[in-house]
Amino acid sequence: MDRLSSRLRRTLVILTHLLMVAISNQLAFEMRFDSDVPAWASAVQWRMLPWLLLIRGFTFVPFKVYHGLWRYVGIWDLRNILASVTLSSVIFYLVSAYVFGLSATYPRSIFIIDTLVLTSLCGGLRLATRTWLEFSALRSTRQDKHKRVLIFGAGEAGEMIARDIRNNAYDYTPVGFVDDDRSKVGQSIHGISVLGTRKELGRIIAECAPDEVLIAMPAAEAATVRGIVRSLEPYQVPITVLPNLRDVLDGVVTVNQIRRLAIEDLLPRAPVGLDEAPLRDLLVGRRVLVTGAGGSIGTELCLQIAALRPHSLVLYERNENSLYTVANTFADRGLSAGVTPVLGDITDMARLESVFAQYRPEVVFHAAAHKHVPMMEANPCEGIKNNVIGTRLVAEVAVRHGVARFVLISTDKAVNPSSVMGATKRVAELIVTDQGQGQGQEGTETGTAFIAVRFGNVLGSNGSVVPRFLEQIRAGGPITITHPEIRRYFMLLPEAVQLILHVAGQGRSGSTYVLDMGEQIRIADMARNLIRLSGLIPDEDIKLEFVGLRPGEKLFEELIGAREKVQPSSVQKVFEVVSEDQRPVGWFRGEMRRLERFAKLGDTTEVMRTLRRIVPEFTGRPWDVAPEATGKMRAGTAGVPLHAVQRGSAPAPAAPRKLVRQTGS
């Protein structure tokens, strides 16, 4: 039945075009002779009309004039019509003049008039059909009361979406555009007006009453999206977005790609276009081992490493359930070839020696660590055993077994630490620096290249704040937050790992690197956004409850320490930390032996005393120093943004530093 319908449609299309050929020819004669066609001209016309129909009918075929859906007619179709009509007119002229000898009888002006009239008829019929179908779809949309959408962004993406809605029977009715470019206000795109700027949202929403606001700005920075969300907060309108341009392969966006706004859209993303050559040199065909492979960062590291086709990948993890889960993830994705899950503890020297001897890794990523601040405050000796002793053991085994490159995954909590967890990670950084300065660069005879990479919170990692907030929202609230002004750096897990891998491929031995995490985000703002994204109203449907800072917790995190400065690195969005702390190597190693001995004895008092000597910034006082402005980190001087360092700007004079009361430490 469908085949019969298709044949019938094709036949009707052909007959319609032949009819237009005949009508066009008649109109050409009428126009040539001012509607008084003489008998001799009429005789010539009717004699040659069958040949004209035959020639035009066959000429239309290679130009696909009979094909195509008229509702989508465009420049391509009109070009084909003009070309086919012109070519068939030339052929018809040659046939009439040289085959039938009518060069003196058949008026030459008819060929030109006929060509213009037929082109207009074929193109006009298509445009009329498209106009009618679009008008019918618009009328049907209005009658069906489809979703009224206000499009935020009158750029290319907004135009694509508006055109797609106009051309297809989607359940959307665009009611207008909003754009911060004042020059666009009052203009229209596909008949849809640009109603105003963000400052006029109140009036626009009151007039249009949209069911949804679509942010059609796929190239916008996260800060811009957050600003738009804040502007829309008073109106309680659902927000949708288009995918980020890095996720759109062909650069074309359609209605089918519209999705609900997610918390990931409000966080900074890593730059695209990083050179992958250093990654391939580091990992392709290499033997790689990842400690803490069952954690969030470890798992993502392993997945991205596996995609770069290493010779082998060892997943080293002490938690059986986590290791089982990540092993199944690899199996489900068809990435199990060359991947070996190994159960083991980083504090077990015999197990480490056995695994390194068996698998002979060339590159080691050390992601295993205790990371929860309250747990480490209550169990400092265990934090030392895992985060400090474990790091030292893995580093020493790596040297003995000829590992080419060792990468420590560190944290912003290691900077001016107020918690045991942060202090232990700072000691781990010092261990890596000590090992790196005692070793050499990869490929030399002196041994292993040691690198540390420091960054802030990863969105959605195990035990992080976002999954916890989502659980509390599903339970009906309240969301518990330690302090109304607490802020943290956040980054998406894939972007953070991507930058870690680039640093691993290009970093210098003995150096610590810091990822530019952008601006710090207020946790209370993130909680309110999560409530809104769940379709609820903050402080009405879900309450926020402030419970006070936990032991060891800071109001603000930092990425650069008091005795550190940064300089640009070879990787975009990554900076090298230069320490101004020069202490004798022998002294550090002696203090390390004391720290480890007291930790094994369970002597918390001496552990804390020794920890403070090794990390003098770790004081445990109830006061902490916060940056003057959110999103800025010191480049050897307070208040200088990292992007200024990257451009080579000179540091500004040190700004006064504000004391922020921190309770519960």
C-alpha cells in the first residue's frame, strides 16, 4: 500500500510539472503577442509542444526536480529548477531550429519568456506549498496548546532551534527570544521577535507566560549560565538547555537535543582542543597501574587510560566491592582486554612488591587515599598510615621496579590545611617532591619522574556533596549545609581526569601542578539550584538547614599555599606550583620516620605534633584566612587570578587578608 501510494504521488508530481510546462509555454506565447496569438504562431506552438514536454520531462530527471519534499524547499531546489529549465530550453531551441528547421518561424523571445515563467511556476508552487504547510502546522500547534517556550539566546543556536520548530510538528510553540545584545531587540528570526534583554525578564515572562525557558547558548561559559539561572529564579519556570558545543559533533543543534538543565551545566568545563600527542606518548602501548582504582577518580582515570590503548592496565584496589564494580564496568563496555583487577592494600609492602614484579608497570597513577575530613579528624593515625605511609611505600616500590612516571592525585585541602586529611595529603605531596628531586626525568638513568596534581572537589564523586543533597531532596528535605557562606571549587570528573592525564604526560619531575578550577561556588547556591532542577521551590518545598562547620572544615578552599607561587605550565588551565619552602632533605626524612612510628603506635598526640612540624601551615586554630574574592587564587601574591599569570601579567600588590571565623575546628 505504501509502495502504491509512493508511485501515485510520483505520477502526480510528474503530471503536475508537465502541466506547468504546457501552461508556461501558453503564457509565453500570450505575453509575446499581447494575448492575441496569430494562427501561424499557434500552429507552430501546438506542433512543437509534445517535443517541449518530452525534452523538459526528461531533463528534469537528472536534476531531481521530481524528488524532494516541498515543505523543505530551499536554495538547492531552486538552483536545480533553474538549471534544468535553462538546459531544456537550450536543447529545445536546438531541436526546433536544426531538426525541424523552425529557426525563422518559432519566435526566439519565446524561449527566454518560457524559461523565466516556468522557473517561477515551479519555484512558486513549492514555496506556496511550504508556506501553507508551515501555516497549518503553526495553527495546529496553537490549537493543540503545545508547550510555550521562551528562547534565551538569539544567536546561531537559537536560530537553528526556531527553524527546526517551524519546520516540524514538535510540541513547542516559540513565543519569543531574549538576548543581552541590545541591537537585536525588536528584530525577528523566522517570524519570532526578540522581546528584550535579561533585565526585562519580568515584563517578558508576564506578557508571554512561557511554560519553559530554553537556554540556546551551547558555547556559553558556566558563569553565564549561572547568571541566567539566577535571573530566572523568581519566576519558577522550568529551564532546559542545548548540549555544549563540544558534545555536538557537527555543530548543528535540533529540538531533539533539548534536555533539562543539570548541575553539570553550572560548573566550569575544561578547554577543548588539547593536544593528545603527549597522552599517546605516555600511555599507548605502555603498562599502567592505578591505585585506588575503585574510587570515583580512579575509575574515571582507568576508563580514559583504557581508551588510549595501553599494553596493560592494572586496577589496584583494597575494597572488594568497589573493585568488582569497576571490573564489571570494563566488561560491560567491552574494555576488559589487557585490564587486570588486583585486590591489594597500598600499605602492604609485600603485596606491592609482588604486583609490581608481576606486572612491571611503566606508569603509576596513585589515587588511593582516605578523603573524608570528619573521619580523618577522628582517626588521625589511620590517615597517616594510608595517605602518608601508603604513598611512600608505593613511591619506593615504583623506584625499585623502574617505573618511568609516578603521578600523585592530590587535593586543594592540602593547601594551608585545617584538617588532618589535608595535612596528610600535603605530606604526600612533599614525599613526591622529595622523591622527584632525588630522581630524574623519565628516560634517564637516574630513575622515576614524580609529579603531583592538585585540584578541588569533583562533582558526583563517591561521598561528595551533590549525591548527598539529591538523597535529601528525594527524602523531602531538609538539605543540611554546614555554613551559609561555605564555598568550594568544583569540577566535572571527565574534565579533571583529562587535565590530570595531560599533566602526567608533560610535567617535570619533582613538581606539583594545580588545575585552574575557576571560581569557588557557594554550597548553599548549589543546593538551591539542585532543588530547582528537581522541579521544587527552595525554602518552600525543601528547606535549607545550617548545622555548623565540622571539625577541620574551612569556609574557603585554596589552591596555592602561603609559601607558594605559580607559573604557567605547558598545559592550558594547569599551573606549576613553585614552593619557597627550602628545608633540608635529611630533616624531612627524619621527621617522616618519627611520624610513621607514632602513627603505628597509635600515639595521636605525637602524631599531631610531628604533623604540625612537617606542615607548619597546619595549625588546627579556630581561625582561617579566606581569599578576598571568590574565584581568585594567589600567584605568589594574594588576589591575583591564575589567568593573569598565564598571560604573563605582573602580580598585583598583596591585598589585605580577611579573617573568617571558623567554628568547630
